[in-house]
Amino acid sequence: MAEWATPSAPASSPQAPAAPRSLQLRAAIVHDWFQGFHGAERTVWEMLPLFEATPDVFTFHAARELLPAPLAAAIVRESRISSLPGIRQRGHDPGRWRWLLPYMPIYFDRLDLGGYDVVVSSSHACAAGVRTAPDTLHVCYCHTPMRYVWLPDADAERVRGAAALALRLAAGWLRRWDLRASRRPDVYVANSTAVAERIRRFYGREAIVVPPPVAVDEFQPAAQRERDHFVWVHRLVPYKRPLEVAEAFRELPDLRLTMVGIGPLAGELRANLPSNVTLHGWLERDELASLLASAGGFIHVGEEDFGISMVEALASGAPVVALRRGGALDIVRDGVDGVLIDPPATPQAIRQAVRAVVGREWDPASLRRRAEEFSADRFRARLREVIASRLKPARGGAG
């Protein structure tokens, strides 16, 4: 059984998180890559205040211009190859650096992490495979074992084209390397029960569950709610099920749906959008908070490792329609915080769940209290406890 540690939320503003820096240790954080400032990157951001001295951050690739300045300044090394012309990311243009995934194990294998008391790897790809000194504590915060090699069918909708071909050719070697490297961390921390089960299944290791931090303070319920108005916020990609969600509302003419997202399905979605569905390509964070604040419900029917947007919706006082699978099971209690549907997420199943949400009263204050269980302060407190409890006596320093 995975151990459970209740988590909390990260500040999404570019100001440094406010938290006591109590671990007097020389620390390094190793993260796969920074291609923006999203869930995994925010998790690293919220780790920084755990330590008296700002940790050194190592990564394969960093779009520094998209990161808070203190986080960008903490990055002491990234791969030179990822910076080559035609490879490097430029702003939100992803570039081609992810084609180098088959090379990443070599890069992380060779990182020099000598002299640190603790190394925290933040990993959904290769960062967990770094080598550390015998007297260094290595804690892996695992967002998921490498999807590309362990869950290739589930990941087929996420990675396509030349990158997908390169991964298929390298999958066998990557799987063997990843299995060997999975022995290197001293302790695994998983971001959800679903991920802890993957770690047990693929690596034969146990994991402590510490959900990632969510910026709950950026979201508040409005005094008045629009019970007929639902919100969907995700990338427009197949596994997020935007087409199915829009189709569900075609036969709910008395209700409204606002969809927010960009991605490859935008054209197909716009061409078949029901009259009661509105699509926004992009909203700033404060605009999103305002939209969620008065929403009658939030829809999230793709399978996720965790699902930060569900917590943001709960913090806004909106019940959630979610898939009974993956990270949603740690967040949404069926009939308490929203309605869970069994896979697959068909338009009919989504429609029935939406009707169930509309058909009952929900207490926004109660939903918000649920979201506060995932705050940044709680995340740091739980992760600090994991690190401090496993330090070797000679290291001490958890004052």
C-alpha cells in the first residue's frame, strides 16, 4: 500500500513562495526539463523554500524566459545540445529538443552531483536516474514513470510524428535503462495514488503519496453562481476528450459550456461547435479565476496523473465531473466534491453526470475546504517530513 501524505498548493505568481527555509542542507534539485511554468515546474518552484540555502537546479532544457526569475537563476546546468540552432525552444514554440529524449539518460547519468546532502529528482522521464554519492539522500518526486516506454498505448495521443517514431525505436533501450535507474533513489514520493501504483507495478518500489502544490489562494468562489454554466479548461488534444464534451452539450440546450484551450483539435472543434458552447483559445490566469468563480460546474474527463485544474475548480466552489480513474480518485469524492463517471467518457455518460450536478445543491465553502487540502504549505510540510525523517544521522540539519 502506498503511504498517503496530504499536500498543498504552489504560488503561481513570479514572487518567491513564502515559507520557512528550515532544512539546513546543501541541496540539489534535478528536473527533466522546463518548457513552461506548469504543474511540474511549479512543483519545483515550491520545493525551493524547503532549504535554508537555495538549491542548485539541474535540468536537460530550460525555457528560462517563461520561468520566475529566482527559479531561472537557480538553474546551474542544462544540456548544451538542447541549445543548438533548430533544437532550442523559443518562447512558447516548443522547438525540437524533445527529439533528444533517447540521449537524455546519458546526460543525467553523467551529472556531477557530488557534495550535496540531499538530491531531489523531480521526474516524469529521466531525472530519477541521476547518480548520487553513497552518503547523499536521493528523494525522487515522481510525476509518473516514463510514459513513453511503460504506457506507450496510453501515450500515443500525446506524442506524435517524428518524436513518436524516435521513441518507438529507442523504447526497448530506454525501458531497460529506466528499470536499472529505478534502483537509484533512496525513497520515492508519488504525486497520486495512481502513480504510486505504477511505481510498484513497473519498478517494484513502494512510494509515499504527496500530491503536488496547487495555487488555491488564486481562486475564490463568487457570491452568485450560474448553475447552468459549466467550464472545461484543457489542451485541445484527444485524450482530454474535448469533442466528446462539446457533443454532450448538444443535447443539453438549457445549459451553457465555456471551453478554454488551444491545440490540434481546435479546427475540428470549431467546425462542429453546438450553439450553447463557446470556445476561448487562451485566457490569462486572472480571467480563468473569474470564469471559474461563478461556474456551476467543471468538467475534466481525461485521465491524468494528478489533475491540478480539478483542485482549482474546487477552490472556486465548483463541483467537478471527472473520470473514475487516475489522479481524479485522490481529488474528487463521488457525490461529495462532484460526480465521477466510469470510462470511457462518452457524450451520454458526460451528459448524465452534468445533469446529476445540476440536479442537486453544492456548498461552495465545503468544496473550497477540500481544495485547501492541496495547498503549497501542506505540500512543503509533507515533503519536508519525508526528507527529514530519512536523513542519515551524520547529516542532521533539519532544524
